[in-house]
Amino acid sequence: MNVPFIDFTEQYQAIKDRVDKGLKKVFEKGNFILGEEEKAFEAEFAKFCDCKYAVGVNSGTDALYLALGSLNITVGDEVIIPTYTFIATALCISYTGAKPVFIDIEENTYNIDPEKLEATITRDTKAIIPVHLYGQPANMDEIKAIAQKHGIAVIEDACQAHGATYKGTKTGALGDIGCFSFYPTKSLGAFGDGGIIVTNKEEINESIQMLRDYGRKDRYEHKVKGFNSRLDTVQAVVLSAKLEFLNEWNRMRNVHAAYYCELLKDVTAVKTPAIQPDRTHVFQTFAVRVPNRNKVLEQMKGKGIGVLIHYPIPVHLQEAYADMGHKKGDFPVSETVADEILSLPMFPHMSKGQIEYVCTTLKVLCRQGQNV
Ligand SMILES: Cc1ncc(COP(=O)(O)O)c(C=O)c1O
């Protein structure tokens, strides 16, 4: 049997008619940039997140970058992030000239550890970017309490957590600003790059509206040095069609995750995700921890199973950030998780048979090796 890491074929069938019709209209009208379909999608996504405003941009990376820009974060400032994340969380800070300050993660959720936060705050700290890794929200109450105490902004990196909730509140609406990616493999993915920023703050909305459109105040007047970072109308058509199914697709992912956990519960070598009772997980990624991960990865691939690693190298150990002078041992939890983590196939339309095959294979490999 072959089990791909992701297969969106059936997902495409569900939206095909609506996308075909929507795209035809856009092609006929030619309103490719900030057309009414894009505006409509922004309104739909804002509603989905229970936020007042949503601004479509080029990518999740740009969403984070423009969010920092709207807070005037610049050279000399510091922004705290977990080191265990996709590198874009750090890059967006570097683009502004500010300094990313890394901290370690919680062992159970793989999210930023609020207990390590306060010791890292300095007079230059301007923001914290918690990442809702794999689709489970970070410990937002504790993060927000510390941020409030120190007058620091909270920007959510919700690029992997569309529709997840923390104590009943949707991601994106938890901090001052929420940033999402629509990279095609995300649980809400475009047919290319895309991203969006949500907020309840009028001044932030106004600032980001300008920043994504050359700093434009109106047609010919440019108030700030902005960028060209807008969500294409054609992508908005696709995203609008998919958004209607997102709750259902997230529910399906949860059913699969529960089945994985059930089948793996007696395999002591495999550590399945720990879902916190006060939040919902949307399982953008289903990641387990296994000993001898690299060997298991190769063996699983050999059995026709699509497996990946999110992420084998924490950002503080990436060559791109060598200039910050970190070394192995600085953030031990992140480093251990990076050595053991393994992402198993996860997509809404996968079958029980596929999950059973993945789990049986993993079980055999773990037993064989005692090894592994
Ligand atoms: C946690 C995280 N942050 C930021 C990004 C960047 O998003 P994009 O690829 O749309 O630029 C991604 C996705 O790739 C991500 O997973």
C-alpha cells in the first residue's frame, strides 16, 4: 500500500464546480488584484475568526512581516519567538532589522513555554510571537498576562492553526494580531502562495491596508513606504470555496488523529500528541515522537508511507542564524523534540485503512528494533 503524506484529490472534487465558476468570472472581469471576490473572502475569513478585520496578503511570511511593520518594530527592537518553529517566524523579524530572541518550548504541546518568557524580556522587547504549532494553540492566557504586564504586543503565528480554539476563542482573535498562511499544504490552502492578517484593532487594520499596497492612502497618495503584498483575486476564489468546508475538514482531521492515537496507544516507543483540555487542535500536522527517528523515517518511506519532519533543526541552530552565536544545548527541549519528531500522513479524506497501515508499519518497526 502507498499512503501519501497529503492527498487533496477529493478535496478538489468538493470545490471544483464553485472554483471553476468563480475563476471564469474573474477571468472575464479581469479584476485580478483586490477584486470584489478578494474583499468578500476577507469578510468571510474575519467572520470565521470572530475578528473585525482581515487583510489578504501574499503569504504567511508577509503577514507576519507586515504585522510587525504595523507596530513600527524596527532596528534595536527585540521580538520573542519559540526556536522550535518554521524559520519564517524568525525571518519576518530579521527583515524589519529587529532581533529575534529565541526561547524553548513546552515538552507536551511543543509550543512556546510561558515559564521561560519573563526572564527573556528586556527594555527593547516589543512583541512576542507564539506559534500554534501543528494546529494546537499556545498557552495564550499566560502569554498574554506576561505581555500585558510588560506592555508588549502579541502577534499570533497561526499559520498552522486555521480554526483552532483556545478556551472557546478562535486563533487569530487571541492576540493583538493574527497571521495565517494559505500555502497549498495548509489546512486552508490556496492554489499558490497567500496569507491573511486578522485583528480587532482599527489602527492596525488601517496600517496593514496601507502597508500591503505600496503605503497607499488613496489612489495617488502614499503615506508610508509600503510593499506590494496582496492576496490575488483568483486565490480568494479558491479559498472562499474551501472555507465553507474547513470546519468539516478539521473535524475529519480530528477523527483521524483520534484513530491514530487509539491504534498507537500501546506502543510505548511512540509518543502521540497531547491535546490540552482547554483547546481544540486542528491537526494541520500529526506529529509523533519516536526513538531512532531518522532510521524509522527511512524505513517508513521504504514501505510506501509519506513521512516528513517538522522540524529537524530548531531555528537557533540554523546556519542562517549562526551570527546569533547559539550552540547545541541552549534550548534542550526543542533540540530533543527536533531529534525525535516525525510527521505522519494527515489529510481530511484519508481512509481508516491508510491509518491502519501506517500504524501497523510503525508498530512493527518499533518492535523489530526494540531497536528503533
Ligand atoms: C509556523 C509558520 N509560520 C510561518 C509560515 C510562513 O507561511 P508562508 O509559507 O505562507 O510564507 C509557515 C508556513 O509555511 C508556518 O508553518
